[in-house]
Amino acid sequence: MPEVAPIPLRDLTTLRVGAAPARMVDAHTRDELVAALRDVWETGDEPWFVLGGGSNLLAGDEPFPGTVIRILTSGFEEIPGAPDGFVRLRVEAGQNWDELVAWTVSHGLAGIEAMSGIPGTAGAAPIQNVGAYGQEIVQTLVEVELIDEATGDVSTVPAAELGLGARTSVLKHHYGSVAPRSAVVLSLTIDLARVGHEARPVADARLRSALGLTPDQAVSGSWIRETVLAIRGSKGMVLDEPDHDTHSAGSFFNNPIVSEAVSRTLPAECPRWPMTPTVDAVSVIPLSQWDGYVPPPARTETQVKVSAAWLIENSGLPKGFSLPRSRASLSTKHTLALTNRGGATAGEVAELARFVQSRVAAEFGIVLMPEPVLVGVEL
């Protein structure tokens, strides 16, 4: 694959930090993407990563010593196989996510409208099970087309085999760990309900709660999209060049998931969301062991998701907080976003992230984990 002149990653990421890599390849088509990946993997002697919209990446101040492959594929098409009342779309990995959402809403399709305004490309959606305001990609995802690093083979993988969970999947590289499956998304397939443009009640209780709707209140898909964009905009979560609060990687820390015991040590006002445990409804007792007694199911302790934003603000770090002489700060609109106020380095962003982690750990005994991918940066 032909190389291009490396572009500084600060020009390609929403955090606006990062040096130029040693090597860069642009892949405009699926075939170019497959060829570029196989070429890098066959050499096997240099690091690599793929870059989509750059909205979930903190890249270091030193040049990345390997190859960055930019996924510049785009487009989507309707394909057969959808259930009655649904439309099935196959989406290229490099497709701009919000442009896809806008198109679906304009065509009377429902399923991803609450994820309006999320920056980045479609290929990132299944990697971290993207979601917002009660919707997650797991609810609409049918399958993904992957190319595996180990073999270079392309395969179609059902959504059920991706281990989709709270902002995670088997494809996600979490900070300090390696993804269970090293593969790159080439395309994804989603099923969306054909609902038209008329107002209708919202079935999902989480989405109703997020948008302040009553169970019988009817709204259109376009109303949901416009309302979500307004909410995200008020938090600095919709890209806006003049607004430094939007020069971020979105929510920098994951909402921590803790045990019930740990959650009980937190102040009552800390927002929390109990997570439903997985219960095996079938109990098999060998006939030779049957004594007429059916034991009660083993109790599984419920885990609880707690608000990282609340933990940060209540550890003494208000909106807009920054360290002395630093050009990185918490957003003035939302404490969960670390922002570049103009000319910040990756080192300054990382220093602020470490300080936030230390304050929350000291105050509440919980270590916040970063959500973005970190390349050439340590926390």
C-alpha cells in the first residue's frame, strides 16, 4: 500500500494532541484497508494501530514508532434479511457515525437516534458497545465483518460472539490489558425499526427518563435527535471548533462498576445504577442425587455502576479545574471530560488525568479507569 506523508495526530484527534507517526497509510476502500493491514502484519516487526475519527484517542507527544492506518472507507446500504418491520443496513467502518444517524432519522428508522452527536466512525461502535441515553449498539447490531491479526482472514461474526457489555467487547483494548481478540472491524450490520415520522410513545424506560418523557408521551425520531443534540451540546459533547470544552475525547473515565458492599460505603447522594445479575434459570440435578429437595438458586451479588462525574466533582475538583500552568482542564460544562484549552500536550492531559484518579481514590477508594485508547501515554 502506498504511504502518505504522516500527519501529526493532534490534527486528526478531537483532543488535539499527539505527534506524527513514523509511517501512515490511508485506506479509502475495504480492499485497501485489508491490504494495508495484511502488509503491516506480515512484517510483524513494528507496532501499528488503526485510526478512525480520532475521537477516543490520547496520543503521546513523542512520534509513534510504527504505522498508523487511517480508515477512510464510507457508505452504507440496505441488504436483505431483516425481520418484518425492520430495515437491515450494512455500514462501512469508516462511515461518519452522526451522518449515519441523521440519515436513519430522516428515513423514519429507529434504533440509534439517541446516539446522535457521538463523534467518530461507525467501526468504533461495536468495539466499545457505544451507547447514550438508554440506547446501545448491542440493541441493533446483527454482525460485524472482521479481519483477524493472527491469520489475516476476513470473517463475519454474529453480535452474540463479541462479548458486548458496558462500554466493552472482546475487541476492546482496555488500559493495562490486551483485547481478547485482536481484529479490525471492516463493516457492521444493524437492524432498525421502520417507524416513520409520526410521533409515538417511547417504549424504553431509560430513554424516557433521560429525555424527561412520560410513558404515554408521543415524540418523533427527529424530536429525539434534536433533543439529544441539545443535551450533548450543553455538556460540550458535540464538536464545535470555537468551544474548547469540545476539544476532548468525550467522557475520559468509565463509570466504575463496584460491588454492592463498596457502593454502600458511598454517600447516599452518589448516583448509582444496580446492574441485573445473570441468573441461570435451569438447575440440573442428576437422578442418582435426587432426594426430593430443590435447593434455592445461589445468590449472586448485584454489581452497581456509579457516576464517575459525581465522584470527580465531590472529590473537590469542580468544572473547569486545572493544574497550575497547565493548558489542560476539566470541562467547564462536565467534569467527566478532560479538555485541551489550546496548545496542551499529551503530557499535560495525562498529568491532569492522574491527578483526578488520585483525588477520587483518596476520597472514595475507587480507581477510575480511562475510556479512551492511550498510545504512547501512561497514567
